[in-house]
Amino acid sequence: MVRSRKALLGFAALTGTAALVLAGCAASDTPAEDPEESSSGAPVEGEDLSLNIGTALPVSGSLSFLGPPEIAGVDYAASLINAYAETTGLTVDINHGDSGDLDNKAYETEIPRLLAENPAAIIGAASSGVSLQFIDQVTGAGVIQFSPANTSDAFTTYDDNGLYFRTAPSDTLQGDVHGNFVAELGHQTLGLIVLNDAYGTGLAKYITDAFEAAGGEVVAAPTFNPGDTSFDSQIAEVLAQDPDAITVISFDEAKTILPTLIGQGFPAENVFLVDGNMAAYPDFEPGLLEGAKGTYPGPTPDQVQDFIDGLDAFVEESGDAALSDYTYAPESYDATILLALASLAAQSTDSAAIAEKLIEVSGGSGDGEKCESYEACADIILGGGTADYDGASSPITFDEVGDPTEGFINIYEYGADNTYTPYEG
């Protein structure tokens, strides 16, 4: 079955930090409702369910900076699910694996290892290009693939047997916000330096479409391949066109591209980044990135401060290294919570049965009761009702193809310490 797509919800006008804001909210500490009070049907007698979830997140490779927050988000959710197991009968077991990247190809050995553990779902990868390398292998085995960070539009119409889901909004949204933001700042010409994979070329297309629809012109868009280490020719090609602004679409290749680009005299305040390279760069010369801006899907730290406080406490109690970045941690947390809620609603750990309930528990069926924590949603389900989970990352609300229809695209600006904070305008 080839999936079709509903029209995306429109995004709000660019205002301050939130370019796309559709009522996202953090997990709540509100006490769970009594199951009988939230029931809209016969109470569910929860059976003992052992849910096996694998992860294929970037421990190594060009997106390895995303590994710690994503893995922590999964583990934090699992701890809350298991803490409530006496009430629900459902426990979750997490088996972590390394997705790697298109260069080291860690997924080639890790995905078979994870599938051998008979998971109901695999959470990952972070990179769209990497996910496309093993989506057929995972969904072809009848297993759910659930990414917290894939943004390529390729997944919207992918033939995945109804087994692919994601909590990050498509690049059609980020590209629209990014291109319009660059234009609203008064830039009339834009150069792009683009990673040549599904993520990079897809995002470049939507940025170009939005920027040119706003009256601008993209004057150069050279690409580079995964694994490349020299970008002199791409930088030279873009600078030769003398653009007002340059957007770099990459992963950690930005560690090489940005110092070279800015070092050749291009103003940092006219440089724009995207979710693949929005990171702290403490090893750069102080002030190198000051004024650079960027976009990525997901809430700002202020929008999910309660979630971050809980995540930090969990990481500290676990004895793991403190997180310095929270990118896609809420989306990873939500993916895990949603899988558990769908399993509980289906009273099954079968992948197909869980997939049938994922749209429902996200609110996609339109007839659920709002809830903002695993406990509250589980109580609704056990009481015979339909839960509509509003997550830490956004309200989510899957459409029929497993894409979220609600979310955030936020805009950030770098300071003198080469770290970013929400853009103030």
C-alpha cells in the first residue's frame, strides 16, 4: 500500500521564536484521573504485556551529537512506563543500537541484530537518509519503524505497510518557515550548501520554493556527498555569486564548513543553519558564529522546561553524563510513550495491532480525551475510554500516513559563546 497525504495545516506568521506554533505543550504533573471517571466504555482488564522496543539512534557518525538526548528521552519514557506497570500490566524493555550514518553504515549490522530480538518497534533513525537505508528491512519484517527526527517528505508517500511513524514534522514545514524567515530579514539572494541525501536535497527544495515565492532568488546550491571532508569548491561556488545570505544544510560537516566560510569574510549574521547542524560549537573561536541563525523542528527549552527538569533528574539518578543538548529528546520520549499507549489500547505487543492504535492514541481519530502524561492516558484507556495524548514535543496528532499534523518550527540565534538561544527578533 502506497500512502497518500492529507494537506498540512498552515503555519502562523513569523513571530519571535515560534515560527510554527500549534498549541504544543509539555508533559503535565497533573494527577492521573480515576479510570472509572474517564471511562467512555467498558473498563479494560489489562493483561501482562511485555513490550520489546529497539532503538537505532546515532551513537556514532555525523549525527552522534543527537544520540545522547534521543537515547535519554527513550529511557526516561521507559522508566515512567515501567513505574506504572503494577497498574497497567505493561512493561517495556529497551534494546539500544547504533544507526551510525551513511559513511560508517553501522546500521548494516545493527538492524539485523535488533530484529533478531523480535521487537514490536524500532525507534530511529535520526537521519532521513539513514532511515531510508533500512525502512524496507524493518517494515518488511512486519515491525514498526518510528523516528523521532526524520523530516524528509519521502516518508509521507513511502510504501511501508502502514508501519512507519514519526514525531518530527516534515521538511515541507521547516523549509517553508526557513525560506520565509530569510526573506523577511530583507535578503534578496540566497546561496545554499547542501548535503546530497534525502534530507539535504529535500529541505533545500522547500527552502528554495519558499524563498523564491517570497520574491528572492537562490543563486547557487552546490551539493556535497556524505563522507566528504573538503568543501572548498562548494564554498567557492556560492561565494562567487555574492549572495546576501547562505544556508548550510548538513550534519556535523558544519564543523568544517562554517569556520572556512566565515573565515573567508562572509558575515556570520547572514549565515543560516538547520536542524541537522543546529548544535553548540564550543571549540570554535569565540564569537565566530555570533549572529548566525537557524531553524529546527521542536519546542524551545522554555516551552518544555518541566520535561527537561524531569529528564535531567532522571539522567542524574541514572549516573549518566549530564545532557548539554536536548534536540529531539522530547520527540524520542513521545515516540516511546505513544508506542506503549497503543500497545495498552490494543492489549497486544503485536506490531500490526499497535500500528492500528497509534493514530487513535495520538488524537488522530478525533474522538479521544486529552491527556498529557503516560499515567493519565493509561488510566483513560483502562477505564474504557479513548486517550488523546498531547506530548512533550507537541500535540502530535497523526494523520492517516503517520505524519504529525501539529508541531513547532522554532528559530534560534547564536551568541558570542557559539551556542544558540531563541531568536528575539
